[in-house]
Amino acid sequence: MRILCLLLLILPAAFGFVHSPDCANDETPPPAPNQVDLTPWLRQLAAPRRADRLAAEQHLLDLGTGILDQLPDPGTLPTASAREAVRRVRVALETRRARESLRAGVVRWESSGTLKTAVELLAAQTGNRLELDVAENLSAREFVSVSEPLTFWAAVGRLEDQYGLAVRTGANGVMRFTSTPESSASLAQTESGPTRLRLVAAAMKPLPGNPNHDLLRLQWLLEIEPRLLPLFLKLRADDVDARDGEGQVFSPFTPGAVVELSLVGNREPVAVQSDLLISKGELPSELEVSLKFSLYLAAGREEFVFENPLDGTTRTLRRGGVNVSLLPSHAAEGTRRIPLRIVYDTGGPAFESHRNWFDRNPLALERDGRTLAPHAPPRVTLERNGGIGLEFEFPETETPPRPSRLVYTLPTLLTESTFAVERLKVKLSSTTSDRKTQGTP
């Protein structure tokens, strides 16, 4: 049977035909039910004709990001062309997966259960780290299935309304559901992609020296799905369009101003405000607000795994849009210092902001079944080529070091995305001028 299969593979190639994808090695295990059999296409990457190799590479790209976990180590492939093609496919699909992660997460609650199981499904299907911190009897309350898929923030809103919950994401990237008092309600809220924008307060204030106008201050709370790492927020005063129910437009108090906030990877809710000019003493009963804002985000977290990282060699791994180089380690003052160099394809925010979020990317040295963490956050330096240099310290316990591996988890894409809010309806009341705060900004 093996001889027959080999002939079927060699003869078509000899005459310039594409070999049949159905002729698989007898010893190749069948793919799992939810996987695609990549074997024929990986073989075709080594075909004699360039057109056939390109067709196989394109087919792997067309299969999409679901095959990433099935792609083999390029070093196990027989030809240089196949090895390079698999490297290109992996980088392209990882970059695509990172860009896809900028979309809103989606959950399908297709079966009933409890509040606890609903939160667990929401975490598993969207990739967000969630915790339910409520009384046991509330955690066990019935949850009824939902027929249609929901975005992450629509699902969170449903749980908040149905069970009287509130959510808040900590600096560690974990969103916690807790019981909430009535006072945490928002005046209005909407979602855009992986973000939710809540208007938590509106206050009318006098403007000293301006007899014709008052100031209407809108206080917003921006929440971002915790699986993403926000670096910068930019909001232009001229990008906030506010008008009353009759269509009268309210001008920004500081036209041309730009709010720029360095978020340094902090996943906690972000407070930002908009100031509008309104006629003296004439508070509108309703506002219609449209606005847009941009976020610079780090997305697409991938693991960079270096085997035997203490062997004194320099190696570089590429995942998505970033190269991570491991440099030779050295011993100093009872510690083992391991340097890394990070180079992204695209430029990012100023270096000072980079310094502040690299310590949020986990790194571990695995040895003899144990996981060692660094003593402290890494030393961070700016390299001449625009890259970032990191140096991690571990306890030095033996010489020479035993075999181990280094695992570094890092976002593979730095990108700026613009999000828009269209025609958000806000009800105001005559007490607005007295309400300095509302909710939890």
C-alpha cells in the first residue's frame, strides 16, 4: 500500500500535475472531528512546481485562524520551501487573529443553567477573564437560555439588569461581577466594538464672566473588554456632536482641544469628560449625542517559548507582528539575568508609555515541573533600532543551569482603532445642575 501511495504522489508531480490531496500517509492519524486535515496541503508545499506550492499556501491561509494550533513546527518539514511557507502562514494568521480580536466578543447562551454557568460560558466564549463575587444563593439562581448571539457588552448588560449586578475590571485584567446598589445606574449607555461608553453624570455650572452661557459637563466612563490592553485614548472636542430635541447644536467649550490619556495597559474603566456651552439657564430636557474616539491597543496575545534558554545562544521568534529575541543570560550578584529584545513591525506610542506596560506581560522560567517567576518587574531600555530591551532576574540556584524553558506571553499587534457612538439619547432633568456625580466614575 505504501509503494502504491508513493507512486501516486511521484508520478503526477513528474508530469507537472498537482498531486491528489486524498493520498495521505497511512500512518498519519485522522484529524479530530473539529479539525481540518492539513496533511495533503503541507505535502503540496514541497511540490516541484511553484504554482502548486503557492496554491497550497493560499489554501492554508483561506482555512483561517482555526488551523493555527494544527500547524507543525517548521523544523519538522522536509524542504526549505515548506518550512518558509509554514512560517509565513503562521505569521499571517496570527496577525489576522489579532485584528479579529478587536471586534466585539460574542457569546451564545444556547442552554439554560445558573448565573454561575452563564458567567463561565461568557468567559470561555469571549476570552475575557471574569469572576462572580456574589452570595451563593444568587450564584445558583436560574439562568434561561437566549436564542440569539449577544455581544460581550450586551450580555454583561443583560446580567446586570436581570440579577442586579455591577461589573468592574481591575488592573490585573479580571472583570468582577458584584451586587450593586441602585445609585450605580447610568444616565445612558451604548457600546461600540469591544468598548462600552456610559454617561454617569451631567452637571450644569455657571461660567464666571460669561453672562450668556452656562457650562454643561458630561462625565463618561469608558470600559474595554479586559482581554485587550489599552495604551492611549484620544478624544477631540470637535468630535462630540450634541444637540437638543429640536436639533439645536451645542458648541464645545474648548473647540479644537484634544484629550489624550496614557492608559499604560490599565484595564480599569477610564473617566473622561465633555464640556458644552448652553444658553444661560436653559437646560435642555433631552440631548442627542454622537461622538467618536480613538484607542491605541495591544492585542493578539501569543506565547513565545524558548527551549533551553540558558544555553548562551541568541535566538529570535516571530509571532504575528512582533519579533522577540532571547539574548545570552549571565549571572550577577546571586541572580540569573535573562535579556530579551522586543521589536514591533509598526511604531507605537512614546517610549515612556511602553516602559509602563511591559511588566503586565507574564514571563516564567519552567524547570523540573516548577514555574519560577522573576524577582521584580523587568529593567526596560530603549534600543537603538527602536526596539525595547528587557532584563529579567531569576534566582541563581545551580551551575551549570539544568534544561528549562522560558515562556513569555506578549500582545503581537499594536494598532489604533476608531470607535463611534451615533445618536445616543440622554434624558436630563431640572435637578441636573445639582448632580455633581452619578454612578462610579
